[in-house]
Amino acid sequence: MTTLAEPPRHQFQLDANRTAADGDRRAAVRKALHNYSSARDKTGATFNDWKSARNAASAIKHEAVNHLDRYLEEFESKFTARGGKVFWASDSKQARDYIIDLAKRKSVRAIVKSKAMTGEEIHLNQALLEEGFGVVESDLGEYIQQLKGEAPYHFVFPCMHLRRDEISDLFHKELGTAKTDSPEELTMIARRVLRRAYIDADMGISGGNFIVAETGMISITENEGNARLTVGLPKIHVALIGIEKVVPRLADLALFLPMLATAGTGQHMTGYNSMYGGPRQPGELDGPEEFHVILLDNHRTRLLADPEQRDALHCIRCGACLNVCPIFKNIGGHAYGTTYQGPIGSVITPHFRGLEDWKHLSGASSLCGACTETCPVGIDIHHHLLHNRRNAAAQKPAKGEQLLWKAFAFLMQRPALYRLASRFAPLGSLLHPLVSGSPLDPVRSWTSTREFPHAPMRSFRDQFREHQAAKKGVASSGTQQGAKR
Amino acid sequence: MPCRAIHISGTHPMRVTLFVPCFIDSLYPNVGMSMVRVLEHLGHSVEFPEEQTCCGQPPFNSGYWDEARAVASKQLDVFKNAEIILSGSGSCGAMFKVFYPELFHGHDREAEAKALSAKTWEFSEFLVNKLGVKDVGARFDGKATFHDGCHGLRELGTKHAPRELLSHVKGLELVEMSEAETCCGFGGTFAVKYPQISTAMAEVKCNSICETKADFVISNDSSCLMQIGGWLDRNIGSVKCLHLAEVLASR
């Protein structure tokens, strides 16, 4: 895990510069994401009309997010009617304390956890370990990252940056297993450890992909079956879910499950889609005896209070925006230093953790818009990066930069002055080779890696003026000739 | 013989007002002149208000919207009487067309910003979708690939028009690159604030260009070409950048 010894902005620069120079890793990530794109395009094409599906999904999430109070309470009343417990956590501390207190009261010894980004968000594993509880991540990618002592690289594909031999070496070092190049063997190694963990655990912790208000259920989507075992085997279950995950009706999942699978991994449907409505009911043979759902706010209501960016709460955490983002592809997930990487992370992190500390992520974008184009629920992601930049400049302008833009605006409002200034461009071009690449070079951050164009002697203005004059000349001589005839 | 090319465009002669972004004015004048030649060849009159400066995108993208609005206000004055505004850069065109209405939202000049937006066209969109021109009578011998500038592609929705025009250029072989829609990494001030990330993106773009074995890379956005050309000239040297208008003006 990236330790933030430096302020987030400096750490980001350091990490991004390092990873952007790692050609091999970038190529591997690009290849993996290219395969994803092909699969996504293929399954996306099987929707009758992907555009309409997006509009429908966006409308449903808009309805849900704008009536969170109603739908979350509807969920709560139905879920608790079946014996489930619901805890509303305002912040990460409340959520952590609830889980730790529960584990202590129930004399929990071992915990197994299926993939939950909310867990990463509230630093749950660390808190549990500090309290003396053993926690094992059961999603294969998350398990690998846990063994490695690293945060997930991508919130859907936690270890997508690792090569097979690196995973084999990790298992060899941490578990003492023989090195292998076979994905099946590597999976079997993890499976042997994990099967034991499910049986030993007396508490399971999961996230949740959707909260269904109408039926009082949570929906979990996964490809490995590990979430089913995490929920099904231990006697206590805790699901930690962000409040924005609610949808009004069960029928909404008929759209969202295939959409999440398509946008997230390029599958028609994810391998396992489970609905949970509470603890084991009388007469049932399996399932946890206690089922707790923690509804996590943790500053989501701050985002809710911002009408301009509220649609960021539509996010279903499919990760599609990361998969198409040229910044993500070139700097990787760890450089962001956030729980949620990529474009959507750059939008929401300033709301969750403070604009001043995290505004640089909104600046570190070419605003290409690939994220917005791909987002299945129609979040205006790249424009929100612009909004964050505007809000940051209004909240606390960077003095030097503000002065620069004031001077720029002064110049650009005065055409005569601007024309005079641009007269110096050819001279600048002529003299530039003398300082190019040196500390005196005014465009050094450009010329350190790229050539700067040469300014011709005659600008467009000059050439157009001559062109018009020449045309006038031709026209007048043409008229004279015509008159002679 | 006046109106010599009306039969090509099939439309009435129009008064077209050029918006030539500051960097095209100083660094790529031939792009602007090529637009002039193509439009005049089609029988339209071209004007260039000398008072124009910059669209205001640099401060806008940096978050300094008051300063951007001051610059943009100047352009609202300059282009007040234009009938059609044509931009040779998808990015600056997007600033006029998409971002001015947002920048002036709730301000005095909102209606003027919307009016300016409505009469602004990206060059290729104007030719194909306003004038209905597919063949401008150009000839250009060479193998080329096309780069979709992000602002043109995703803010203005320009994808088909430049390809339609290029498909009718005699002698031109157009090959698509796999990363045609991938950002080149320019992004305005991003390119100098985060040069390492920007350059990594340029490298991906340019490798994709080189894979096509094309001799030329064409785009409808000179800002992207500054980035692509900057990387190619430093690292490759043999592939040349051309603006769409320069190809269409070739005879």
C-alpha cells in the first residue's frame, strides 16, 4: 500500500511519474484492458439498444438517489421484519466501531471477508487486525493483494497489474508452495487456504452491489462463489454497503445485473448473482443466524447536497471508466492513492476526503471524455472534473496561477496588445534552440520530451490580409478588363 | 465566371466567419489559409475579424472561470454579427459550442453565448452536414491515418464527417489505427502540468500511428497534432502531421 509520507498531491506526482515510465507494466495493463474492451463490445452489442438501457438505468438511479430517505427506510423496514439488523453509519469510525463491538460481543475469533470496497474505504481490515481479529479476504484478487500487503490496484480487478510469475513467487514466499506457471494450480493453492477460512470463520463480512427497497434484500454479484460461502457459512454476517446502492424495485435488477456484468467485465451475466433478505428463517437449513446491514454514508450525503455532481452517486462501481481511461492505463491504480481509482474516483474523492487535498486528481486529466462516454449510468464524469477544478480555484486559488490567468485575460481582452505580443512568436522560435531543454527554457516541461513547433515568420493574420489584398487586386483588374470589353 | 463552384456544393454562397485559435494563428497559419482556400473553392466568402484572440479555454480548464469569462466575453463581441462561425480546432470549437453556454449560465450574456453556440461549426461537420459536400476536389498522394481529437469526437460528436471528406480525396489511402479514439495526451495545460503522463499517452498514440505504416497522420484538431507531432519529431521523424484542411486544400 502506498504510504502517504508526502501530501497527496506530491505523492501522486512521484508515483505517477514513476509508473508512467514503466513501459512493461503499462503494456500488460493495456493488453488486459484491450481484451476487456473486445468482450464488452461483444456483449454490449447483444443489448437491443444500449443507449436506451443507459438512459433507463440513469433514470432509475436518479429516482433512487433523489429519494434515498424513502427507499432506504423501505429497505430497512422489510429487512428488519425478517429479523435482519440495520445500522446507519454516518462515518467510517461508526461503521468500524459497530463491527468491532459486534465481533467482541459475539466472541468472534476468525473473520472471512468477500470483496467490499466499502471495507477498503473505512480501512476495516487494519482496524480488525489491530483489535486482534484475523481476517482473510476470500476474493482471489483481494486475497493476493492482502498477501502482498497492497491496496487493490483496480476496484473491480484488484491484482490486474500482476503477472502470473509474480503471483507464483508471492505464494511461494508467503505460503511455501511450489512455483508454478499454471493459473489452475495457482487458483487451487488459494482455494485450499480459503476453504479452511470459510469453515473456521464465525463472522463473514461482505459488501453489496444493490439494495432492493421493494423486497428488503441486498444483491451480491461475483464470479468465484466466494461471497456465497462468506455469507452462507459463518454464523454472523455483516454487509457493509454505501447508501447510494439502493434501487427501488426488484425488477430494476433485470436491467442492472446484465448491465453491471457487461460494463464491468464484458460478461452477459456475472457468474453468481445472489439475493439476501436476512438471517436464516425458521425451517431453513443454512444461512447466518444473524444478518447485519450497515448503511454507510461516510460523506456520500455531501455529494448528495451538490445538485451539480449528485449524479456521481448513480455509480454502480463497474469500473468501466477506469478500463477506458488513458490516464489510468498509463499510471495504474496505486498512483491515485485513493480507495476508488480512475475517473470516478477523481470525481468523488474530493467530496469524501476534502477538495484541497485531492483536487490534483481532477487536474490530472486531459478531459478526453472516454469515461463519460462509457459510463453505463450516464454520469457526466469528465465535466465533473472541470467542476472540481472550478470549485477548487474558487475555494482557494493558487496565487501564482491566478495571477497568470489574470494576466492572460488582460492580454486576450486587448486584441492590439495580443497582436503585438504574437509578433514576437517568430523571434521566440528563432531564439528557442539556444535555451531548449535548459532551465531557462520557458516551455521546458514540454521540450523535455517533445519538440515544440516552430513559429513561421508570417502569421495567419498576415497571410489572410495579403490574400484579401491580392483578391481585391484581381477583382479590380478583372472589372477593368470587363469594362474594356 | 463568378460562383465557379456552386455546382459542387449545391448550396447558396455563404458568408463564413473564421475563428482561428491563437496557436493556429501563430504556429500553424497554413491550417487557417487551407480552410480559406477550401471554402472559397466551394464558392463561399470568408471573413476573419481581426479583433479575435483566444476562446478562453486555458483558464476555463484550469478552473479560473471568471478570467475565462472575461476572455470569452470579448469573443461574444467580436462574433456578434457572424452568420456561421467555423473553427479549425475541435477543441476551441467545443469551447464555443458546448462550454460557453455553461460558462455564462446565470450570467448577463447567457443568451448571447447560446446564440454564438448555435452558429458555431466544426470545419468538417460544416462541409458535410451543413453544405452537403463530400468531394471538395482535392488530390493528395499518400498513405494516412486519422486521429479523432477528443473534443471534436465526444463534445461535438464528429466522427464520420472527416472520414467522408477524406474518402473522396484522390490519391489518398486512409488506414484506421487501433487507437484512433484514444486521447493523444495533450489536454491543454495538462500537457505541461503533468508532462510525464501526457508523454506516456503520446507514446501509446504514436505507436498506434506507426503500426499502420502510414506516412501522414491527419486530424481536425491542431492542438492534438502539436502533441503528436512533438512526440513523433523527437522519436520517429518520418511521419508527418497534417490538418484535415491542409489535405482538402491540396490539388
